[in-house]
Amino acid sequence: MKTRRKSFSGPETAELEIARTLRKKKKTFALAESCTGGLVSHRLTNVPGSSGYFAGGVVAYANSVKISVLGVPSEIIKKHGAVSRQTARAMAEGARRVLSADMAAAVTGVAGPGGGSPGKPVGLAYTAFISGKVCKTKKVFFKGSRRLIKERFSQAVLELIRENM
């Protein structure tokens, strides 16, 4: 586990560490979000100077947007569902391509309180990170209110980014 650097206000946030790494590496970053509705993009752009490395984000809430904007093959969604490791990976690949970024991440899940199923319950999400030939995906599960679940999903995405850049 990486140690976080301390600042006067306490432990460094994932957003600041990601910003520092992207600046140091002179890389650009893009996001594709579904269940978080832009929350991860919001958190990354709260860092001053983020326009220097953050290419943009796509909130692909509807499957039609995942397909038409991000280029997620409809066969992936039909076979595995919108909430799947395969869809998260395709969303990240699409965001990187569409926004011409060096790296990208994605999240797709069920924030609730409705919409869950026995196989894909409320609180389940899949995150993905892609850079070069590296692609990491992670399944996460959280309980709580819709707001809390979305916040935890966003933190999970930031952690995946930070661990793999």
C-alpha cells in the first residue's frame, strides 16, 4: 500500500496525487462514467490546473450513449450487461479514444435504491483503468444510501487510477 504524503490539512487526497502524477508524466486523462453521473470528473476538476491534464469526461448513463458515443459494442451489453467488467473496459477504451487521452478510467454500476437484481445487486460496480497496453478492472460492492454508494464508487475509481498510473 502506498503511503500518502501529508499536507497542512491532513492526508493528501487521491485527486491531488493523480494530478501530480499526470503533470509529472505529462499525460492526459479521460473518464467515462455511468452510475456516478459525473462525480469522478467533478472531483478531478476540483484540483486547480486540471485543464492541463484532464481531457474530459462522458456521462454515459443510457446504454445508447455507451454504444453511440463511447463505441461500446452492443454485443458486449447484450451478452454481459451494462454493469459488467467487459462494459467498464469498453467504456474506458472508448473514453480514451474519443477524448484523445493517454489514460482513461470508467465506472458502471447500480447506485440504487432500485434497479438491482439478484445477480447485480444495488451497490455493485465495475471500474476500469486503461493506459497503453495495460487495462485493469475491479469489481466493488458497497452498501448504503444512493448518495453514499455514488461517493464510494467515485473513491473506488480514484483509487484504481492512483494504483495503476
